[in-house]
Amino acid sequence: MSLVIENGLVVTMDKQRRILEKGTIAVDNGKITSVEKTSEVKRKHKAERVIDARGRIVLPGLICSHTHLYGMLLRGAHLEIDPPSDFLQILQRVWWPMDEAMTTSDAYASALIGCLDFLKSGTTCFADTYSGPNSIHLSLDYIARAVKQVGIRGILAYEATERHSPEEGVKGIKENVRFIEKTGKGREKKVKGMFSIHASFTVSDQLMKSVRQLADKYKAPITIHTSEGLGDLYHNIEKYGKRTVERLFDVGVLGSDVVLAHCVQLNDDEINIVRKTGAKVAHNPMSNMLNAVGVAPILKMLREGITVGLGNDGYIFDGFENIRTTFLLHKVHHRDPRVMDPQTVLEMATIKGAELYGLEKEIGSLEVGKRADIIVIKPDVLPTPLTPQSVLGHLVNTVDGDDVQTVIVDGEVLMENRKVLTVNEEEVNAISQKAAEKLWERLSVIKPHVEYPRI
């Protein structure tokens, strides 16, 4: 179907970072065919469908560079555990017991509600890693089914770990290979596979080398949690005499197809290694705050030319909340209001997120030839004029996910005027709540502690 979105304030995020007042985007067969001023486009295009974006912001769909969809099932949970005092205890008492309790049905339910939350708040593409040692086989198919139902894009992986045994790591890798082969053969447009390594403190050098070889073979990205908490760093120093990124470099896993999630505890030498290898970083500020692990040295990374995207790590799925947090966190951390500007943060949430996974030629900006992943925004509260000069400030300081009115992915309208067209919201919420209720019941009888892995 051909589609025209006209009269909008178009924030392209293209190479010139153009902002078009009264701009129009023409779409045909899922691709953008024109991005111009409305007066110029009207003479050229006759579309089957026209969306009037007058008084609205038109933006590329947001990209979440790192998430855990199954984290949705912990939202609001009251767990009968001793309150964790640090990140390792959070893993031992919360996340690892949850991993043990997860089923493929839970994976599906959490993916369904997570994708719905993404859709309603304007995120059209995400990178997800799933963990469930008792539900590894076919888990990615269950997640993919939910992604396809909602209609957004997903890059999916199973989080390989040797927390329990080397065999567990092999099973995780095999699930990724199986899914990558399946999606490759099916020529999937919206769902792709990748490789995921949990973190260096739960895997051996051999596992990382195996993943590196397979990523080269299948031309698929790798993502790995990297120095999120101090436990990762201390483990590598104690056992290998190296900092986390130093070990990853020596193992040979790093490269331009690697996305390092978090990178909170990196020093200057490690940042230099990331730069030299071309590895990229997924920044998760709200999760880092929740887990009290610290503030990632993002400003240093940006100065070094490292590509940084924005993720949520399975916490808050509204991309605009994560944008605003990033904008503010680094200012207060450095006690300098100049250090983070709106355009830099918006780049992390759009075009830079695409670059993390080698998708910059397909999505991340509104340009001719790219897939039509577009959101239309109308702020409920607009205290000052919306102009080309003020729009970036409004996107960072005024807009939130509830202001997203229309979402288009691959040229298909998935939500219009806040009405989701692909799934029944009440049914999705019911499926998620039922799964969460059963999961919480299982968690109450599962030992809330997993021994620290000695890899």
C-alpha cells in the first residue's frame, strides 16, 4: 500500500539531521520514497492513504538497543527475599531464580506484553536476550511469535551461560544457531537472530571463542553484558589478572559486530580497546540506577567516537523516559549542565541504535530507500510553540510515550490515534497477568539464591 504522511514537523535524523517544517513522507511497498516539503511532494505522489500530521512531530521509530522482555513479568512483584545489597545479590536472589522458573509459555506472554508496551510508546525495533535454563529449546520461536503478532521488529537471542555447567552453555548456543538458520532461510523482514553471551563471569574463554567463530560464520551480531557491576570486574581481575574488556579482547571476541551492554565499570584503557576494535555500547541508564551499579562513562566513549545506543535492560519500556533519563543523568553525574544535548540523546535512541546492529541502511532515520518505520507524536501538553527550533527540546523534555499517536512499521499502520490495530490489548494484558501470577507462585518455593559461578 502507498501512504503519505503530510504537513508534519519531520525530524529526519538523516545524515544532515534535517528538520522539515510542513514536511511530507511518501511510502510505497514498505519503503520511504520521498522526504520533502509538503508543497513539493503533493505534485509528485498520489497515495492510497493519507495521514495528516499537522501540529504533530514525525520521527523515526525508536530503537531499544538492549532489553529483556521477560522482565515484564517481574513488574510490581513482591518477593519473599532478603533485600539485595548489591548487584550480584540482585542476580542471585531475583533474576537467577526467575530464570529457573521461566517456561516457554512465560517467554511468549512476556514478549507479547513487552512488544505491546514498546508499540504504544513508539519503539519499533529492539534487541532482546532471553534466559531460562529449563526452557531453552524453541524459546526464541515463542518470543518471535509474539513479535510478529504485535508487528514491530525484534533482534532475538538466547543468553548463553555456563552458570550451571558447560552443557548449559552449549544448549544456549545451539538455540541461537537454530533460530539464526531458521530466520535466515525464511528471509524474515522483522525478526532476526543474534548471539548472546550472558557475561564474562559466567562463561569460559572457550565458550566465547565458539560464539565468535559462529558469529563469523553466520554474519550475526554478538551481545554480552560487560562490567555492569563490580562482580564482573573483580572476577576477571582475580582469576585472569585482567579487567573485563581486556579479557574479552585477549579471547578475541571483540569486533565491529559486538554490542557491549552497560560498560559501567570501564577505565580509559578499556574504552580505548572498545574504540580500536570497533565494538559498540548499549547504554541502560535507568536499569543502572535501579541496580545502583554506577554511571557508565558515556561521555568519554562519545568523545572517542564509540557508537552508543540506548537500552532499557528489561526495566522501563517507554523510550522517552529513557531518553530523558540519559539527558539528565550525565549532567548531574558530571555536575555540568552542558555535557549532554538533545540531539545526541535522540541519536542514541534512533540512528545510533540502528548502527549497533548493522541496520543503519534499513532503519533509524527517515530517508529515501529505508524501511518505513515512523511514529507520529502529538504532545498532550504543549506549553510553548512547536517549531523546528524547539522540537528537539520538546522531544526530550515534553514528550512521553503516551503522546505517540500513530506507529508505522515497514509501511504498515500498527497503531492509529492510540488504537492498536494488530492485537487485542485486553487479551494481551490478561495473558501476561495470568503468566505472572503463576510465575510468582513458583518463585515463592524456589530457593532465592544461586551459588556464585566459578568459571
